[in-house]
Amino acid sequence: MPNAERDLGGPPRALIIAAVALAVASIGVILALAATRHTPEQPIALPAAPAPQATTPPCQALVAALPQQLGDYRRAPIAQPAPHGASAWRATPNSEPVIMRCGLERPAEFVVGSPIQVVDRVQWFEVAAQSAGEARSTWYTVDRPVYVALTLPAGSGPTPIQQLSEVIDRTIAAVPIDPAPAG
């Protein structure tokens, strides 16, 4: 018998090649599906904060006018019970959020002589981070009848505060600032 084609009783060579090709293709499909599968976005848990004016008409108007996006940040769900007057945005699922709260009390640190930043006709006051390692900043509007706080993650850039300033300027009338007495 010639050496070329010996039948040793096993499955045909074509069947083995087809089985291996099918296995490789199946693994490829599984890996592709795993790579495109999205982790469900977790709602943002916001702790309660005193916001006595969160249900007032200015806050309701602001919340109704908020955009779905602030720069690279998309509107994100807030865990229930969601505080009145609060909204959040994320750049990616489960990343650090941009958080807005309307109707808060005047920040205790906002006193006569405090530095103010003006962004698109809205005056903002920055409250220093509570801990040295904190990489977020919180800004308060100080020239509106309600205080609006915007907490930004490190590296968020100026776009979220610029876009929110435009919405605030359109929806809530400016008033003179009212800082607490110094000292």
C-alpha cells in the first residue's frame, strides 16, 4: 500500500479541519461579544444636603432647562430617592460625575471679600476641597435668588461650568450678591 493515503480508521481530514475552524470562529464571536458588551450604568447616590429652596420656581425652571450633555458629560441617573433640584452627568458609565444641586443654603465660606469668578454673566464662588487629596471642586452661583452648586471632577475642563452658566443666565434672573459678614 502506498504511503500517501493511509486510512487509520479516524475521521476524515476535512471533518477535523472544519471542526477546528468552527471552534476558532466560535471563540472569536464570543470574544467580540464580550468586548462590545457594556457594563450597565450605576445610578449616582447623592447624599442628602440641606436645600430649602430646591422646589422653588427658579430651581424648577433650571432643572427643566438642563441639557442632556455638558461637554463630554451625558445626563446620568440618580439613585432614588433623588434629592429635589439635583442632576448629574458622566463622561463614561461609572466615571466621576458632574453634579448640580439647586436651592442650597449660602455657603458658610462666602463672606465679604471672597473672590468671585464670572463665567458668561454668572458669578461663581469656589469652595475649597474638604480634604487635601480631594480632586473635585465645588462652585456656587452667588448672584441668583437661589444658590446653585456645581461639583466638578478633576480634569473636567471649563465646558460644564460654561454651558451650565448659559442655562442659568437664561432661566434665573440675576440679583445682587449677598455674602455673609467677614470674621
